Amino acid sequence: MCFVKDMNYISVFINAIVVALMAIYVYQNEKRMEEIAAKHNQIGNIIISVLGPKSLSLERMESKLNETSAILNRHNGILQDILEVVQRDQNIAQLREIAYGKQTRQSSDYGKAYASASVDGNLDTASHTELDESPYLEVDLGNEFQIKRIDIFNRKDCCDVKPNCILCLSNIAGDRLHDLDITIGPSHNQMYLCAHYKGPSRIGEHLVFECNQNTKYARYVRLTIKGREYLSVAEVKVYALDD
């Protein structure tokens, strides 16, 4: 009987040890889990502390980009105008003036205001015809060129041809430039309309005519007023593609 009792005590003791070991194991596991959770929280805080400022920076950058986009949208029209000017300047850079010093003739000469004054590079001189029916001024370029643009400078004043001229009492000299056909062509029998100017012009006005819609190789440039009138200009400039 004593032996049986001893065995019972031993069994109870062993069970107690097992329970204690299990309790220790559970405690250690819980502690370990708490440590892992703490480390995870620490890492999370580090990530937040690192990414937080970056997120704010990204938000600020995005806000600035949105503001810039809004400004660009508001000024889109201006940007388009600037782009057109740049493109036009690039196109002009490919052109060269070919009328300076070339042969000229006009329907008649008013005093000493010869046709050559229209291509002498001097805006203080002017060509001038008599009162003609369909007066004209013609420039012979000498060779054929691909003409893109023609500039006409109206005379700056009215009395540089003849002093005391009775026709210079008003802006008549400037107003005379009206109903003007600008034609170009390889020969006198093949002339094409580059542009028509209704007018009237003003003294000293600079007129620009594009021949883009009818770009042709031409040797002659002619200005003709429809009707009975005087034709007087300070300068004619012809721009062609620089081949």
C-alpha cells in the first residue's frame, strides 16, 4: 500500500512539473509574441516617419503641377500666338529679298519720280505715275524665283516729288493706294494674282501680302490700280525661297 501511495505522489509531482513547464512555455511564447509585435510597431512607425514627409512633398509637387497646368490652360491662347510668331519668323528666315536694285518700269513718270525709286532701299524716295487709266509699276527680277511674300511701303509724305504740288493738301497721296492688284508670273503673258488690296492705304503704311496660296516661279511682279488714278509707292520688297 505504501508503494502505491508513493507512486501516486510521484505521478502528481510529474504532472505538476509538466504543467509548470507548459506554463513557462506559454509565458515565453506570449512574451516573444509581444516582442515581435513591438518590433513590428517600431518598424511601422519608422516607415511612417520616413514616408510621411515624402508624401507631403509629393502632395506639394502635385499641387504646384496643378497650378502650373491651370496657368498654362489660361494662357493657352497666348502660347499659341507665340508659337505662330516663332514659326513665322522661322519661315521668314528661309526667305531672301530679291527686288532691290532690279530693273523697273511704270505706266508713266510723274516728273523725276522714276520707277527705280521703288527698289532703291530708300523709304524717303517714291515712284510716281501720271494720272493714268490702270496705272502700273513692274519689277523685273531677272530670273524666276519662288515668290512667297511681297511688301509694299506707302510713301511717307506727299511732297518729295515736286515742291508746291497742289495735290498735297491732304492725305490724298496715301489714299491713292487702293484697289490694287498684285500679280506675278514668268512672262508678261502668264501673270497670276498673288493678292488684291482694297484699301485705301495711309501715308507711310507697311503692307504685307502672302503668296502662299498661289506660290509660283515668277520673274515679274506688277502692281496695278484698277481705274483712273496715280500710282505711287516708296518701296517694293519681294521675298522668295532661298534655294
